[in-house]
Amino acid sequence: MSYNYCINVNEVEDRKVIHMMDAKIVGDVIASLRKKHNMTQVDLANKLHVSNKTVSKWESGMGFPEI
């Protein structure tokens, strides 16, 4: 049995853009809620037992929190 797969490069690029947009939206929400509660990135990091660099990465849209 053989399968023919066709990958549309534009679809792959679109998914990357959507993923980046999602990461940025999540980061904006994290930053907004942190600031609303008058917390620094260090404060939030300590509460979540992660580094402040991790919080910074989330807020800048360069990664997602693991859940």
C-alpha cells in the first residue's frame, strides 16, 4: 500500500505564523495579569517555581508555559 502526501509549504508557514501569534497573545495575557497584580517577573517566577528568564520568554512570545 502506498500513500501520496502533498505538503503545501504555505500551510506550514501559516501554521508557524499562527503559533507565533498564539505565543504572543499568551505572553500578553501573562504580562497583563502579572502587572495587574503588581508583580515583577521575579515575583511570578518564584510563585511558579520557574526562572525569571522563563517568565520573560513567555511574555515575549518566545515560548509557552508547560501545563
